[in-house]
Amino acid sequence: MQILLSSIINHNRKYTKEGEVATYIPELSKADKNHLGIYVVTLDGEEYGEGDYNVKFTMQSISKVVTLMLALLDNGPEKLFEKIDMEPTADTFNSISSLETRNPQKPLNPMINSGAIATTSLIYGESSEKKIERILKFTRRITGNKDININYDVFKSEKETGHRNRALAYYMKSTGVIDGDVEDILDAYFMQCSMEVTCKDIARIAAMLANNGLLPWSGERIIPAHYARIVKTIMVTCGMYDESGEFAVKVGIPGKSGVGGGILAAVPNRMGIGVFGPALNKKGNSIAGLKVLEELSRELDLSIF
Ligand code: GLN
């Protein structure tokens, strides 16, 4: 495995030259485009890292997987899917249009920004501080990494420039999808996106999902198996936004990307994978990261289809 990962990282490094790091959140433009790393946690206890797997990056939309799990634990699927749908979309991740045109006017799914903001609003905690405290605690428990924290420079940068997310949230307040203080809910959302991790952390979250909700290394149950199934299904249909179909064909693994350059991929009953490469395509997904996953899936026959 180590040799395979090393060769995959080496010959996909050329793709780090393509695409651009995210700049719409100014702080993210400081990322080094040349970075490329992978970490694999198998369910039989092996772990392998290659390339820049120790470099920290912010979770961004990968955090939507964590908050979906926590919101499911807090509310149960019935209440959650009353507010947020489970349908894929061919629109961009920050699209506002379907919020007005669909009937009922609820966000399409928890993996796009509107649905994720609504999901965060459902997490228990009377203020953003309380919510983020619980989100951080939950993330640290799954990863076993007590040092996971918020990158406050990224948080500030996103809060100052996140007008599209603000528009989505106020729109959803007007239609009754979200209750409460909109700015406070946005603070919790911007903070969850600014949680700083490495490939290893996201591979561990993926391994728990691959293992149907149990931490493979300790047997501790994090979420019920049927919640893990819901989350993985939504990752397959919606995790790569309007590139989810192509990802399903080329890689075939439940995955979730973020504009920090990370991709979390959970191979049911086999392994969790974390990939990082900050240069993105137009859809906001890591170009080299996609190539690495495509090759690994082909080599190890990981597609679930
Ligand atoms: N924090 C980012 C945003 O809300 C997350 C988007 C992403 O990773 N695709 O725009």
C-alpha cells in the first residue's frame, strides 16, 4: 500500500499545477498550490500517509459531514429532513435560485451551503459558541485529535466576505426554514468551516463512516449504523456538488470535498481516505485530489458500484 500511495502521489503531482486555490475567501489564497497528500486508515487497523499529509488546512465544506451527523443525533432524520431535502443538484454549491423556485421552499440537501447552514441551525446549543463547542468536541472525539481547533484568521476572513452565505441564510429565515439569530447561526457555520485538520483527521472521520458508525480502532460507537448509511448516501449523491455524478462514475466512493482543498472519502467496510491538494477546479473540488482518488479507486477496485 505504501509503495502504491507513493507512486500515485508522485505521478499526480503534475496536476497541482492546474486550477487555482480559492480566493473568494481571501485568507485561503495563501495556500500553497504545490501541496498534495493522502492518508489511508484501513478497517483492519493499518494507517499509511504519503506526500503532504501533515499539512494543515481548513475543513470548509467537509465540516458539513460532521454537522450532518451531529444534527441527526440531536434531531433524528424525520425532523431534519422536514427542513432540508435529500435531493442532488446541478447548481453550484452556493446557489440561491432553488430556494425560491422549489416547492416546498427548502434547501435541496445538507451538502450545499444553504442546506448546511440550515443543518447547523438545528444543532443544539443556544448560541454559536455553544454549537461550535459541541461541533469541536464531536470532531475531536471522532478523530482522536484533541488539538483540532478553529483557524480564526480564516473564520474572520470568511465572516467579512461571506455575503452570499448571509443572503442564503436571511432568505431561509424569511421562509421559515431557519429560526433564531441569523448572524449567530452564520458565525457557527463560518467557524465549523474554519476547523483546521490534516489528511489524517479526515481519513479517520471517513474510516468511522466506512465502519458503519464505529471507531475502528476502539470499537466506540459514534453514530447509529443507519445514520452512517444516510450520511454516506448523501455524500454519494451530493458530496461533490454539481460534480457528484462524474465523481460517482470515475471514483465511485462516498466523498465530500471542501474549498480548502481536502476530500474525505469513505469506502464502505474497507477504509477511510483523506486527500489534500488546494488547487481547485471551477466546481470547487481539488483537481489533483480527484486524480489521486480516481487512480487509487482503479488500482484497488474501490468503487461501490
Ligand atoms: N466555507 C465555504 C463557503 O461557505 C465552504 C464552501 C465549500 O467548501 N465548498 O463558501
